[in-house]
Amino acid sequence: MHKLFRISFTTILLAMLSTLSMYGVAAVTVTDDLGNKVTLDRPARRVISLAPHVTELIFAAGGGSKIIGTVKYSDYPEAAKAIPRIGDLRQVDLERIIALKPDLMVVWMHGAFNQQLDTLRKSGIPFFFSEPQKLSQVPETLINLGQLMETEAIAQSAAATFQQQLQQLTIQNQHKSKVRSFYQVWGHPLYTLNDKHIVSDAIRLCGGENMFGALAPSAPVVTVEAVLQANPELIIGTTSMGDSKNDIDQWKNFPTLLANKNHNLLVIEGDLMNRPGPRTIEGAKAICALLDQARQHRSTDMAKGLK
């Protein structure tokens, strides 16, 4: 009898502790970059990243060890290279994703994914859409991801560091003269980015003007003739995947082009800005430095003219 009582009491106690533990894990709700509410019953433990910049954001927010799958080119930080690949930016392995049983997917929204995402939505996997279009959104995204993964302390520290650097950069560049700029993502075809992309936000922050910012596509294709007609003072090329100059030397064939005349065919590391993640603050610093070079070249040319 006493033995049965002890067993029953132990069973009840364990059940009570289990219930208390369950109620102790509160649901978390955040808003993603598309304005959607994302609610998890408990912090995410198995996360899939569907973009290289997303992988960087998750690591910066303290959740790198929670990523169970990602896409091709998720190569930063170094630890990201060891994460299993479930596809690329064009197509993912739906069956493998479902088999991995993620409790959160962090997604970059673009046309190639739409149909596949609809299929994954039906599986009930929660989605967080990430596409920061302004530098000020990066700290917000870090904090949101930290809340979803229960890594708030790390995420808030990373967000605070980013915000501090952003404020400093803003103060340093708020009164500088405009530099008309062309940002070249790729040379053949000639891709650039419009004002909705975080690159343009960095150019504005640094006192620049994106010559093709008003175009409708987020990554429009432009012609050589259009660039010559716009006659930018600065052309920013990007390095990526071993391409040292991104075909920026093609502009040396046009002696009347202002950027060429003023020796303003300059280059930054493309991943710093083309991926809207935590390293964009370093990319913004690099863009500001290039605009300062263009201003310096302007002053040098004026000085030569006075001799």
C-alpha cells in the first residue's frame, strides 16, 4: 500500500513539474520584414536559413548552432561552411527540408522561391522573412531573431554594436557634398541596385546619390549608353567569387566619362553590401571611404587647374 502510494505520488509530482515546465515556456511573437506576425510556441531549436545573408544574421544573433540546413554560398562565418546544404537561391530540396523537421525557416523573399514556399507553408513550418532594406533595420532583425531563438543577450549586444557604429557613421557624413554614383553589381549583363536596396541606403548615408535608384526592379539591368548618359562621378565595382574587378575596367574605354577622368573607378568587397546582413556596416564604411576618395580627387583636379 505504502509502495503504491509512493509510486502514485511520484507520478503526480512528475506530471505537475512537467506541466509547470510547459507553462514556463512562453510563446514569442515578432514581426518580420514583410510586416507579418511570426509566433512560436517555444524558442526555435532547429532553424533552416534560405539565404547567405540570413545565415550571417542568425550567427550574429547567437543562433549559429541551431542552423540545421542552409543554401549554397552561405560561407560566412567560417563555421557556416560545415552546415548541410538543402539547395541554392533558385531551388531547394522540399522533401529534405520537411524531413529535417525545422521549427523555424528564415527566408529571403524573391521570385524563384515563391512556388516552393507555398508548398512549405502547407507543412505548417513557421516562416520569418528577412530582407532589410535600410541599415537601421539590421539591428531590429538581429533582436527579432534573438527572441525567436532565445538568444536575446547575444542578439541585443550585436544590435547595439551595429547601431553605435551606424550613428557614428551618420554623424561623420551628414554634411558632406553629394557624389553622383553608379553601383555595379555585375558587368555582363550590367546589373545595379535601386533605392529599395540597402546598398542605396549606405550610399545616401555617405552623402552619395544612386544614379539609377528610381528604377522599378530591385536589381535592374542597365545599358552602357545609359551609364554614359548619366555620367556618374564615381563608379563602385564589387569583387566576388574570385573576380577581382567585376569588369569595372571596361569604363576605361570612355575617356569623357567623369568617373574615369577623375580616377574614380573604385572597388569594394561585394559580400559586405550585396548581402543585407550584419557586415553591411563594414560595407557602408567602405562606401563612405570611396566617396571620400572621389571628393579628394575632385579637390586634387581643382588644385591642378589652378597651377
